[in-house]
Amino acid sequence: MKKRKLLTALIIVTIGIATAFLYFFKQKAYDNYNLVVFDADVFRADRLDCENYPEVTPNLCKIEDEFFKFNNHHSHTDLTKPGISSFLTSSYPSTHGVFNEFLFLDKKQPSIVNILKENGYHTIVSGEFENRQLSSDNYDEKLGVKAYKKYKLNITDLIRKKPTFIFIYTGDLHYPYLFRDSATIITHPKKPINFPNNMKEFGESADKFLVKKYSNVVENSAIKEFIKNQNGLTEGVYGYFSSLCRSTDIEDKIINVDTCWQVVEKTFEQYIDKDNPDHIEFVKYLYQEQIKQMDRKLGQMIKGLKSDSLWDKTVFVIRSDHGEEFMEHGFIGHSNNLYQELLRVPFWIHIPHQKGKIIDDLTQTIDEAPTLLNALGIKPHPLMIGRNLLNPDTYENQIDFNIAQKMKSVFSIRVADYKLIYAYSDEASDNYYELYNLKDDPGEENNIVEENQEIKEKLLSKYYSIINQQPHFESLNELFEKLTDDQKDNLYKDGYF
């Protein structure tokens, strides 16, 4: 009898201790955790590599042990706004329907923003998005370029007394890879002749290029009015033209759909010979310098969180929407295809009171929101199809596929070592397939589709079996309906304006 009473008492005490521990842990781990997501556009996974390139991101590499690092992480697209939309909703582009910058998420679709708000979070979006990158319009606060520049090194000023979600978007790494500081002088030995030193010089060059090469744009009523107000001078016309391109609230932009990104690219490329290896090395240098600058800013941001005792109360995330190509497949930039340099992206998570870990399993953008919600003790919405990457059981049934979609008619699917890229056209003769064995050919240089038709058909079948089971939401924007058929086609073909 005494033994039974002792055993009963021991069980009761054990349950009490366990309950108290779980309650304490939940309070400690979840109730006051903030969430900060730092989204660095065009950030390639191979540029956040502390083993091979610690000199590129020294500040992050000093604290890499404080992060869960997903070394085989993939985006579902090569474009920014569709990538952000997939992150927010944990769904493929064909589900959320945001394939270009005119479109916005259906308010009926569950997103991490809405779920966090429902759970008492104050939500903020901050960064150089203007109105272009906002997939969701449901944040409590929207801080544009000026606020982003003010707060990016002092993020603690944004955190409220209640739990706070801050989504920071930066385009600092983006084409044309130049610093905004007008005092910057590039001294690289492989610098092409007359190449601009900074964004101010680039803008001056683009002013002349726009007027000379795109006379149709200069005839735009808004551009004509801008020049008139400057007494006929064209100084600054490129900057104004760019603002029209970025703002979805200005109807004049739809006249410029065909040329917005062309002007940036052509201005940059007038100095670059793509067949000259020295020029490509120089472009890579510019890109890497931007990453170093971003690393410094991230280091200062994290230092601020630590000095204000917020690092151990904040889930901190580093992610990207897509990567960048440097002539691996004939282009500089992105929006060209769905190769690995465009799809493999960094994904690092700091979780308070947990030691970091390296995960080499295949992971995807759709996994991000469910993982972060679980880290905060919040249940994801059932329509979020991603996995919780922090649950060890996730990897027992390892997925071996990744899907990417450039638009409604271009997609890729990777299954194990094989990857199929498919582009559909109304003209059957324009359809094409590319098949690669990533184990033998990681650079995707040898298209083996002709001799592997059975593998091609299996990958196609798997792709459609997955996508056809997904729900579909209506992404809308009234401006999109005002585009001509040619302008819409250009959006689907080039992704940007």
C-alpha cells in the first residue's frame, strides 16, 4: 500500500513538474516572441556560404551557429512578387495567381500576415517596395523607402509592446548592383571603360539613354509634363520614369509596360560585353560588394536587437525570393528561366534559446510560413501546404521534389536528381522541354530530354498530379485589365515591365 501511495505521489509530482515546465516553456518560447523576416531580393544561396566564402558575409558567419541553416532551399519562381506571395501564403504561384507586379493576393486566401494579426501581432512591412512588391495590403503599418532607410539599422524602434511581425524587403542587391552613395568610386582593375561609379552616375547616363533610344516614352503625357516643368531639361527624367514604373497607383505606367525594365537593363549593358569574361567577373564583383554591404547592415541590425535584449525574444529570418544569373545560361539578371542559380536561395532562421543546425534536406518556399508559425506556437491554416521544417519527424518522410513556375505556361519540376523545365505555347512548334540530371550535371549544361522520354513523362505526370490538387484563388487588380493584349503578353514573357 505504501509503495502504491508513493508511486501515485511520484506520478502526481512528475505530472505537475512536466505541466509547469511545458507552461513555462510555452510562455518563454512563444508568448513574447517577435518575428522579423529580412527578405533580400536576388540573393543566391551560394553567396551565403560560410564554409567557402566567409569573407562575403563575415558578420553573419560570426553568428552562424545561432541559426538553423537550410542549405538545399528552393524558390518556386524567378520573380520577386510571385516569390513573396508564395512565402506569405505557403502556396504555389498557380494557386495564389500572382504572376506579375500588377496582381495582388485574393483577400480570401490565408496568409501569414492575417494569421499573425488574428493572434494578436502588430504587423509592419518596411522597405524599398514602393507599392510594387506589396502582395498583401493587410499590414497594420506600411513604411516606404524613407522609413526603411531610417529604421534598417535600428529595428528595435519598430517593435511594439505587443508581439510584432516585421517584414523587411530590400532591393539593395538588385540590378544594376551599384551603391547609392554618390561619393563611391569603383577602382576595380576590370572595370569597363566609362562604367558608372554609383547610382547617381548611372541615372545621369540613363537620362541620356532614355531620351535617345526611347522617344516613344518621352512622348508620354506624364514625361512631357515633367520635362516642361524643368524648362525643357531632361535631367532626372529616368528617375521620374522609374517612379512611374514602380507605382501601381499611377495609370501612366501602363503606357510604359514594354520598356520599364528594358531601360535599366539596356543602360547597364551598353557598358558590358557579355562575351568578355573580364566584364562578367566585374559584374560579379559589383554584386558581391552589395552583399558585403548588406551583411554589414544585417550585423548592425542584429547587434541592435542584442543590445536591447530583444535577440532572445525574436525569431529572425533571412530569406530571398529568387537568385540571379551571371551568364551561366546566357543572361545577366533574372526573369529568363528556371535554372538552379535562380531557384536556390538562402533560408536561415534564428530561434531564441535554441542552438542552430545545418539541414541539407530539400526544402522550399512553401515550407517557410508554416515553419515560422510553428516556431511562434501558432497553428498554420489548413490551406497552407508547406511543412514544419523544425519538426524532426518532417524528414522521416523526405520529399524529393521541387516545383517552380515562371508564369502560367512555364514551369519546372525536380524529382530526386532529375529536373524538367517546360515552356508551353499556343503554337506547338514553340513548346520546348529541357531535362537535366543534377547529380551528373549540376550546372544544367547538357539537355538529355530526347533520350529520356520516359523520365520526362513521369515528371510531367507528377507535376500535374500535384498542381491539379491545389486550390485556386483570384488575384486581381483593376489596372491589369486596362493593359492591351500585347502588354499582357509582354508581362508573361518577360515577367517585368
